Amino acid sequence: MRNIHVQYQNVHALNGVDFDLYEGEVHALVGEHRAGKSSLVKLLCGAVQKSAGEIVYLGREIKSFTQDSALRAGIAMVYQDLSVLPNLNAIENIFAGRMVRRHFRGLDEVRMASIGRELFNRLHLDVELDVPLYRLTQGQQLMVEFARILSLNPRVIILDELSSKLTPQEMATIYDIIIEYRSNGKGIIYITHDAEETLRLADRVTILKNGYRRGTEAVSDLDGYRLFQLTYSFALQKREIESNRLGFYLLKRYSESLSRHLPIGMIVLDARNNVQLVNVESIDSANDEGKRTEERPDVMPLEALLGSLGLTISDEIANRVRARQEYTWEETAVGEDQLLRVDVFPFQDDELALVGTVILLQDVSIDRYMKDYIVRTEKMATLAQVAAGVAHEINNPLFIIRNYIELLKDRDLGTDEAEKLGKIDRELTRIDQIIGSLLSFSRFKERPESRTDLVEVLDDAILLLQHNLSQKHVRVERNISEQHVEVVGDENRLKQLFLNLIINGIDAVLDGGLIRVSLAVRRDDETVEVTVADNGYGIPSDVQAKIFSPFFSTKVNKKNTGLGLSICQQIAQAHGGELTFTSRPGELTVFMLRLPLGSA
């Protein structure tokens, strides 16, 4: 699904969303209420029509699905809201519109009952087949609907927020079937609000927020804390005001105005240990501007929040809270990249009755980050020198092979032999280019600033990332008409800048995405502009002011430190240049580097 737009009268539910699904994968779709999750999948079921965009299914473009054509294509969905016929029994619901018939003898009720019992046994569902569905519980009715979907043997299964309607035992059965279907090569789209469920079940996850795609990542690379932050904002003002809780709402707003300025994260629990107030954005970076306090709904239990933050001591914290004990952990890990100090403080009223608990989280990882970054930099320098040595060693046998190829070319070879020899020669040329790029990247100079060919640096960066590009089938458009453009600078640092920008683009796009690299010389002010653009999920407007800040990142990848763009900006400034960007909904995200031209 590419550049999907859905509009309901004046409401834009989806704004240029991209989404893809593979055979044999569970692709989770997460986001808060009205993020656009249901609208996106209802397009595939024919329940909603797009206003713009492209849908390709099994290699064929589909203008639009109807509910019938979607089922014929093998796409089936279990909706969040029940879609059963309550006055009919289970068998009649499962086979509605497609009753099994015997030749000239009416309905084959025995056959349908046999299939129904088999499905119910598979789902561990203990209900009578001939009982009208209105006599069953909501969960049992939903399981009957799920049985109907299984009976269709679909190729794509869409499950919309089932965990909120089913018991843990029923969900365990659903999980088993999802895993079985994945192993059989079916594609599953799983809509959920539960970050923990996403991390446990899915292969990939796409985050939607306010009708925009905020990222698509492999679950193996996910940082649960960042996933939670990017997915939810939980603005509940309207609900609280409409439910005549204005006094409580105003008190919470006052509390938020105080906590917003705290340099540490804070979680406020009520006496029942339900989450009432959260300010965790501040722990993302101690120097972050614009810290925001966010509310969480009353139904959010403490364990779910702590689990989504990725704290390794979640159970210990929950136990201390339940025991109403004050406690401090000096240093605990969040994922792989963050360290926090955690304090638990129960508080009481004047009559010593428990009012609630405050959990404070303070980021103590910046010093560790800086030390680790310096160590990694030194290791990279050593690794680059080793790589340069290996490349030199490879060059020696390559030189010998090339000499033998030249000798063979002088012989009277047949057409087939000559063609094969030409292929070997071309592949050797490619190896030469890769080694040349590696050597230039690992070259250390006493005087780093010299005249550098920017076109050559860009081509080397693209060449070094060919493996990354081919893994995601990313298409690169090279819009460079100049043969040589010289600037004064450090070739290696400029190459690092372009590598970072292109890698960011690769991370942002879906498989088959586009990265456009352009270069233009501006003779009016003697500068050169290099742009790296991608058709990925873009940069949300609410974080654009912080995009160059150290340790800030919009990615949910747990290996990302948030230093890439900060380093790029420093490299640009060190070369007397400027790095800027534009990112608007429905348009390419463009990073532009402007540098002064070198003297001729």
C-alpha cells in the first residue's frame, strides 16, 4: 500500500501512509485511538474506499476492494466490533452466504456440523452449535466469528484489537493459531495497543499516529521504551471534561505544569496503583528542550507501562510499589543503551492513608554514552587501519589475476570463453572499486583539509551501502550531471556525513522505497548543494526542532544512539557549510548540504 489517503467528509484519517505485508509474517499495526489503524486495514476488506494511493496485491494493482472481492482474494478480517448475526446459531454464522449443499438434496447439515465441531475443538470453544449467538458471551461470539474466518482458509488475516474482548485463555489459543498460520506462509496484520504483545508476537511493526506512518521496524530491533513513546500521547482532556470530572482535570493540568519542568521522569500512581500521570519524555535526554507531561488512561496498569519502557527491573519496582516500600535503584538498564536511577516514594495523607506512589526516573547514561562513544571511535579508527591493510593485501592477488586475464585475452578464444572472461574482468573492476572506496574511507591524513572531489565522495558512499540498499530493494536515483566538483575539506568526514544521511533514508523507507541523491552547483554564490531525499515516513512536525540534538532520535531501533544527525551537522559546520532539511506530509523528506566550492 503506497501513499494511502482516506478521508471522511472533512476528517483526514490517513495522510500518505505506506504499508507492506509479506507471506509468513505477523505485521503489527500500533497507535493510539484515531491513529488510522482500522481505516488502513478496512481498505483491504472493502469496508472503506481510499481517496488516493496505490494497492498492489500478489503483484497486481487493485483499484479498490469490495467486501466480496476481498474474500475471494483470500483477505479476511475479524473486526473489533462484533459482526455476527445474533439471532442465528454458530453454524449459520460460520456458513452465512455459503452454505454447504448436497447435489439436489438441499443443505448438507451433517457436513457443516462436522466442520463446525472441528473448528470449535481447534479453538477450545465449548458451546452448543445450535444455540443463537445472543445467548453467548461477547468473547464466545467473537470466537465464533474467528471460526468463520478460519473456515475461509484466507491468505491474509487481519485481527483488530482482539485482546481487549477475549480472556487470556482465549487469547492463548489465538496466539497458537497465529503462529501456525505464519509458519504456513500466511500474512497476518495484527492491530493492538499493547506494546508488550507487539514485542512478543510480531515480526515487524508499523506505528501510526494522527494518520501518518511514524516508522516500520523489525521487532528484533525494537526498543520497547521508544515504541511506547512514539505510539501514545493519551490526551484525555475531552473525555474527562465530558464526564464532568472538570475539577480532577484542572488539578491534573496544574500537576502537569509543575512536572513539565522537572529534569527527571515521573510516574504518578493512585492508591490502586493505576497510572494517573506520566512525564517520561524527559528521561530521553537530560538536555532535551520542550519536555512534555503526558497522561495515561486509568486502565493502564503499572506493569504494562514499566514493561513498555523496557526496564529490566519492572517486576522489582512493581513489587516495591505493592508493598508500599520506599526504595532506590542507583543504576538500571533500559534496553541496551540507557541507564536510569529509579526511586519509589509512597505518599500518604494526614491520616496516614495511602494516597498513591511516585516513581522518579533519572537518566544517568550520558556520561556512559560519551565514554562508550569515544571508545567506539577509537576502535573504529583501529578497525579502519586493519581494513586498509586487508584491502592492500587483497590488491596483490587481484593484480596477478588481472595480468593473467590480459594474457588470456591475447589468445584466440571462442565466443563463449571470451564472454566469460569479460564477465570476470568486469567483476574484478567492481572489486577494485569497492576496495578503493574502503581505502579512501580508512585513509588517515596529517592534513585532513585538501581539495576533495564531492562527486567521487558521493559515489563511494553509495557504493559502500550497496548491500544495505539491495537488502530492502531500495531504488537510488542519482541526479548528478557534473563530472567533478571540488570542495576544500576532509574526504573521510564528508563521506561519513553522506553515509549517515543515506542510512537514515534506508531506515525510513519501506522495501522498494526511493532514495534520491542530487548535486547542483550554484555559480551565483560559489556553492554546491547536495541533497539526499527519501519517500519514507518523514519527520513529525512536533520533533523537527530537536532533530539535530545529540542523543535524540525518532527511531525505535534499539541500536540507535541518536548521534548521527548531530555529527552530520558538526561536520557540515566544520567545513563552513550548512545542513538543513524539509519534511512535509505527502512529500519527500529532503536533507540539503550546502558547501563553499573549492578554489580552481
